[in-house]
Amino acid sequence: MTPIRATDLTTVGNGVQITRLGFGAATQGGLFQAISELEAQAVFQTAWDAGLRYFDTAPWYGFGSSEQRLGAFLHGKSGYALSSKVGRLLGSEYLPHPTQFQPSGAPAFDTPSKLNVHYDYSYDGAMRSLEDSLRRLNVSRIDLALIHDPDTGGASVAAVVNGCGRALLELRDQGVIGAVGAGMNQWQMPLELARAAPFDVFLLAGRYTLLEQASLPFMDHCAANGISVIVGGVYNSGLLANPHAGAHYNYVPVPATLLTRALALQDLCQQHGVPLRAAALQFPFRHPAVASVLIAARTTVQLEDNLRMFATPIPDELWSALRHGGWLEADAITSSLEAV
């Protein structure tokens, strides 16, 4: 089988072509710490120069600043695919929502934006959210529209399908949007949504990784039904990038048992001459449902490292050792994909 390259294209939904490696722009909205306009634009440029042509953002990322910065970068360019999300409206008229803050009380996004977030998964809310995103991005359309974290916002599957889901599916059927779906940090609700409505794509963050594959029922359902999965959070918030005491796992301090597991995974990868980061980044492509993997970076150095990890050859012996050593769920490797 021909090795996958970062710049290879795959089709999602109604003809939307995205690169197998995409760029997630949450960090450019000041996730956890501020990032300057100059730094943000430099990272975007590095991703573009590397041939990445799929970019993902959301109103939530920096309360609009990620969309504004990405839109400014993409202005005048063509040949890219763009996704953003609905479910969170922004406005100065809203009071700060508790989810805008970390458990420590620090803001989730250190951003110059003065807007606050309001959760709205209604039909009208989706329409307004898209209009606001198009304005901030300074584009006439987006290619993929995703319902953002309805579990966090307290919306039920029925409310999502009959509200914002209905709006997005109508826009897709009218040709205004190329593909619609949802993005979450869990797999159970996406599986329910996939069964309840004809969605094209799901963004699954941190739930199909080298460290955990409990989401296989969802992944296999998508593969069997022609639904694309975009995988984010392949490092589980940094744990698989650099496992150490004090590392984060899925946005919180890592439990001791998971740190021990991550360190053991790192040792096994090193025995085969492979950085843990490379194995973590390439692993999701072993499943046929995966259309693209999102990477994120605060600096050009971090982005260039991710690109090197994606291009690092991985021997089949490592995948075999991971599977036979009990590190992977029994069916987690379902293709004979060669190392990228």
C-alpha cells in the first residue's frame, strides 16, 4: 500500500477535499496562554508552506480571535478546506460562562477578545453562529460545519438533531456547506448522533489515541457507514508528546496510572527506534474511518517537529509489538497501512 503523505487529499461529505494532515487553530486563539498576532500568523504560514490545506477553527477558540486570525491569513488564498463550529454564540451582552475558566480560575483562553460565550444548539442559533463565523473569517462559506460539544452545553441528542443539526443538514442539502457533523471529546454521544441523523463527519478529540481506543464501537460504525472521522488530540493534551510528572492528560493533570502506561509506551517505541510522538501521530490512520488528523502548535518549531514525526518511518514490528503486548484494543489496527 502506498504510504500516506501529509498533503494527500481525501474526500469528506459532498466533495470536500481535505489534506490527511490538518491544522487545528485553538492555540491561535490563546488556549491557556496568550499568543501574539505575529506568532499566530507565522505558524499558519509554516503549515501552509508544508502543504497543509485543511484548517479547523471555532467561535469558542479565543472567543472569536482564532477565526479572525485564521481568516486574515487565508484571505486571498484558494485551494483550502475550512471547518468551523456552531453551538456557542459570542457577545458582550452575555455574562461570563463557567466553562470560560480553568479549574484554577484562570481563563481557558488568554485573548484580547472581550466577548463571552452563550450555549445555543437551536436551529436559529446555528444560523446566527454561521453568519457570525463567516463575518469573522471574512469568507463567503465554510466547507465543514460541526456541532461543537453539545454534551458540554447540556443538549440532548434529540435537541441537537432537531435544532442545529436540522439547520446544518438543510444548508448541506442546499449546497451551502459541503459536509456537516459534530466535534466532541467523547465518543458515546457522537455514536448516538451518527445513528440518529445522516451526518457526514465527526471530529473526535483525544478518544482514539495510542493510549486509549475505547471508542472503537463508534469508529467501526463510522467505517461501516461511510462516515468520516477527523481525529484531534492525538497526544492526549501533551501526555504522549512528553510523558512526565506534571504532564496533562485530556486537559487535567495526569493520573499516576496513566503516566506509568505512557512511559511504558515510550520505552517500547524507543526499543524500535521510534519517537513516541511519531507513533501517536500516525496511529489513528490504522483505522479506515480516519480521514484526517489535526495537529496544533504554538510555535513554528513545534509545528515543524510534528511534521517530522508524521514523516518518520515506523516498522511493522512496532505495531505488532503494541498489539501483541496488549497495548491496543484487539481490533484497533484494522488495516495494513504502511508507515507514512
